[in-house]
Amino acid sequence: APSPLAPGLLAPGLLAPGLLVLLVFAKEDSQNNGFCWACEKANFRCNVARTPEAALECFKEKHHDLVIIDHRHSRYFDAESLCREVLLIHFYLNGFVDLFGVCCCRPDREEASVMPLIKSGFNRRYVENANMMACYNELLQLERGEVLAQFKLRACNAIFTALEQSQEAIEITNEDQVIQYVNPAYESIMGYQQGELIGKEITEVPKSEKNKPDLLETINSCIRKGKEWQGIYYAKKKNGDSVQQNVKITPVIGQGGKHKDRRKGSLDVRSTTSRGSDGSSQRRHSSMARIHSMTIEAPITKVINIINAAQESSPMPVAEALDRVLEILRTTELYSPQLGTKEEDPHTNDLVGGLMTDGLRRLSGNEYIFAPHLPSHLAMPLSLNDIPPHVAQTMENEDSWDFDIFNLETACLKRPLTYLGLKIFSRFGVCEFLSCPEATLRSWLQGIEANYHSTNSYHNSSHAADVLHATAYFLCKERVKQSLEQIDEVAALIAATVHDVDHPGRTNSFLCNAGSELAILYNDTAVLESHHAALAFQITTRDDKCNIFRNMERNEYRTLRQAIIDMVLATEMTKHFEHVNKFVNSINKPLAALEENGSVKGILTSPDNRILVKRMLIKCADISNPCRPLELCIEWAGRISEEYFAQTDEEKRQSLPVVMPVFDRNTCSIPKSQISFIDYFITDMFDAWDAFADLPNLMQHLDNNFKYWKGLDERKLHSLRPPPE
């Protein structure tokens, strides 16, 4: 039976007054008095015994939670023998649940071996120190750490005893729907034995045909969202009979969820997802999924998590004050991540460092100057109705996530942005909102696309069209539609179209190191993103024939312009973790807390949060390649790798600092680079975005793709694909 104090587990802040301590000291001295004073100060109940016989009798009667035995005077009694006898009584009364025992030793025994103490059953050694505060601090550390853990373990034993005795049939599965436990009542009602079920997936257990065909999907959808399902379910017994049951299915979310992280095999017990042994993951798509545990934790995130934990057991005035602190912290610039050392994972450090820094000191005067140009004549359609049939056919499923941008790229000779832009902008009513003719929109799309470099393997108009497609897809998700107004949707579509215009196929770090005109113009800060936004408006406003903003009211235009600029700048990677953390702390966490009563509108529509949603939307659209179907993911991985290889080649030719040394075309492992990119940039961001927008298909692609790259890496392959059989 558990300790009578186990119910205190429900309120950890109230544990201290109930803790019962047994002090076994042969005589009253300063050390004995120090622990007595400390117990009184901590509001612990305390008993003192002078002989082994008295200690055992007292322990049998009161079942203490913490026993401290004096080991300094062996002539009075044998502390190690006494500890063993106390443990025997404890195990007889409580089963195999640890009792916390402390051995009080002399300072001259501090260097002695602790093995005899461990074998006797002591958990801790306290070196003689009669100072009351030293004793007090020792007791508090024990109570808040190890003793609390023992209380929880005892409570778990009580819970399992209750499960075993319950007359209700109970079945427990993990997140992979593998059966972990059934109680005796389940065995009795259903006719199965535990051994026949444990370790099997619930899909392997025969189901009754009386259930509606879509019932299981309804249940799974509810559970994935972290919500309880209750209703009538027909179960099939072992003998084939169907039995009607009033079933309640409850997902366990919180500290009990265990997540085997694919990063260096670490174990994160704070998360609510789990991975299989093969390294793949089956995420629970709930609004709580991983919103409290980021991969690369910034100091500010740790502070926020500590404050959140402290609020749970704080008095109301303190909790309210901490709320104000959190509001301040969520609006500051304290989100810089902390990376490991270079030696830990060179692929990750090179990739993260290359994308998140603005370069070193400039070492040469090589200049990268970009001059916008408009096409004098291009064979483009006069209107949406004039799109060639073979091109229109490739865009039939453009509203699907699995849309193949490469088919469109081939059909329209590597200029897909104008065609796809015409169709998507028409679907969202952009011309109507801007009060501009379709011919103006067509000219604008042509002008923007003409300033994408078709010679880039990755940052070309196909990438822009792909990001536009992803943006349109996200804008159709219900939670996103609830958050944004039409001006936000138009800003998002325009920002996606222009977000990489005139990209040179080199990173910001390269431009800063090369001393380019753009780096000088923008002070080595968000160089490319600033250029993309500025050039887009230069192209748009210098010629009325392509000025899609010409007929807008001035204030509305300024609002739209600021939204577009903010979204383009959000694609700059140095603030990646800041954007993701702010989204999680300002939107995901409050939404998760309020979802039960449904009053989430204020969170979704506040001006500040609309900005965070738009930033997160374009960021996810911009680097969504690992969430695409496998073949598309592989193609994009090959293209970005080639662009990085070309940059490394040029850095070596010009004797510039090599920003990402691992991207040497002769030695680079593409699978490793993809694994690092997914681990450090993609997983946390898309878990948070999925929790907001509900994107199970993307998360499944992400799992499949990660498993694919991991499989190549485990075979020591460096290529995009395995060799032919």
C-alpha cells in the first residue's frame, strides 16, 4: 500500500507540511539539534530515536518518508545494519518502492568509499555540519527532489492497483497504437488474455462490423488534436460476439509523454510525441505538440519555461506579476540560439552558421551589383484564359499540397511564376482587391519573374512559384483564415512572389565577405532580404503598366507595403529562432490553454499575432521542401546543394572565407546536410505550425523524408539516391 501521504502528490506545493522525518542519533548534540531545528523551520514532522530498537519500533508505527541515521559513533550502534533492517520493514509494508535514507558522517570519512553505504541501502551521505541553515537546505533539496520523486512512484503503484481492481475494462496504448496494458476486467469482458494483446497494434485486433465505416477515423482525428472522445463503440470479443460499449478514450498529454528524439539519440521527456526504433516519428497532431520544448533553446526560452513552471505553485499576486514579466519577455530580442561546438557535428554547424550569420570581415573588393530589368517582349498569355492547354493541364491540381512544380517548370520553359501567379492571384481575388486590371498583374508578374536568375540551380523563379503555391495552400487552412484579413492574404501572396527576386545564388555571408555593393548599402544586415523587398517595389512603381498598387488608397497601400516588407524580411535566417519562439509563446501556448472553452478569437485576430502568423506562414512556405513528397524533396535537395557547392568553389577561387566548408562537392554528404537542416530548422518550426494549422499530410512527408535521408546516411552514402541495384 502507498504511503498515506501519497495524496499530497496532487498538490506538490503542499508536500512540506506532511513530510515525516525519523532522526536516529545515539545522543543529543549540535548535529542532532541542527536537523531538529531544520525540520521545525521547514514544517516537517519529526521523530527522534536514540537506539536501534526504538528506531525500528517508531518506523513500524509511523512509516516515515525520510530516515537520517548517525554514522559518526559506531560504538553506540551499527548504522549500516540498522539501515538494512529499516529497509526490510519498509519493503514488507510498501513493496519495492525506495525509502530515502541519509547517512550522517564525519568530515574525516568524506574520502572513504561509499560502497558499504550504498550496499546497506543509504541514498545519500551528509558530511557533519551542525549549521542549521546547512541542515535546512539539505532537507529542502531532498524534499523537492528525491523524496517528491518517491511520492510520485508510490502514487503510480496506487494507480496501477486501482486499474487492476477496477470493474471497468481499461486498455492503454502508446502513440503508435500498440497495446501496452489491459486490466483483468478487460480480459474478463473481452475473453482475451494479456499475453495475447500486449505488443500488438490495435488494428491487429478484430473489429466489429457494426461500427460506422468512418468511426475510427473520427476517433483518431479527435485524439490527434489532444481531445477526449466519448461515445458508443461496438467491440468484438475473442469468440466473435459483438458487444455494445459506452467508451471514453483519453489522450495522455504532458510530462507523461515521452519523445525519443532523433537528435544524437537524446531523450526528451517533456515532449508529447514519440519515435519508433527505426528513427521515424509518429507525431500526435495536437495543439500541445512540442510547443514547450524547442530543439535549440535560447536563454529567453529557458527563462519563460521556468517562469511558467513557477506560476503553477505561486500565490495569485506572484502569478499575476509573473504574467506581466512574461508579456515583457515575449516582446524582446533575446532569442539568439546556443549551438554546440564545431567538433560535435560539422555539417550542422556549417549549415546553421552559414545561414544565420552575415559573414566575416570583408577581405576583397569583389562586387556583386544587381540591376533590375524589364523584358522588352515575352511570349506570355494576354489573360488567364489564354494559357496554353498543356500548361493549364499541369496546373489542374495547384490547390493540392502534392502539386508538382517541376512539371510546370518543364511545360513553360522554366518560367512558371507568371502562369501560376495568374491562376493563384485570380483564385484569391487579388485584382479585385487592388482594383487593377489583369493585364497590369500579368505585366507585373512578367517583370518580377524576369528578375529571377534562371541560371541559379535553386533560387530561381521555380522556387518563387513553389513558395507562392505553399503560401496559397496555407492561406486556405481554417485556423489561418480565422486569423487573417484579405489585406493580409494579398500581402502574403505578393511577398511570396517577390521574396527572392534578383537572388544571386550566394548567401548573405558570401556577399558580406566579398564586399558587394549590396552588403555596403545595407550595412551587412539582412542584405539579400532588404534587396528583394526594395527591388520589388522599384519594379512595381516605376512603370504604370505594371504598377499593381496604382489605384489603391494611400493609407491602405502603406499598410499593405509594410506587411509585404515585414514578411520578406522574415525569411532572413538569422532571426529564425526568434520568429519561431515568439509564435510558440504568443500564439500556440495561449491557444492550447484556451481551446477547451473555445474563446480563442482574441488571440487569433490581435494585430501583433496576425504579424506573427504571417511571418510563420512565409517562413514555412519558404523552406517547406523537406515536407514535400519524397521525389520533390530529393530534387530540391539536389538543387540547393549544387548552389552551395558553386559558392564554395567560388570562395576558394577568390580566396574568400569558406562559409560552409562541408559543402565541398568532392566530400559533402547530402544526406547529412539534409538531416542537419531538418533537425535544426524544420522539425520545431513545422511542429509549431502544424499545431496551429493542422497539417498531418506535411508531417507525414517530413517523417518519410527524414527516414529516407537517415537510411542513406546509415549506409555511408553521400548522394541523393542509393546506387542502382
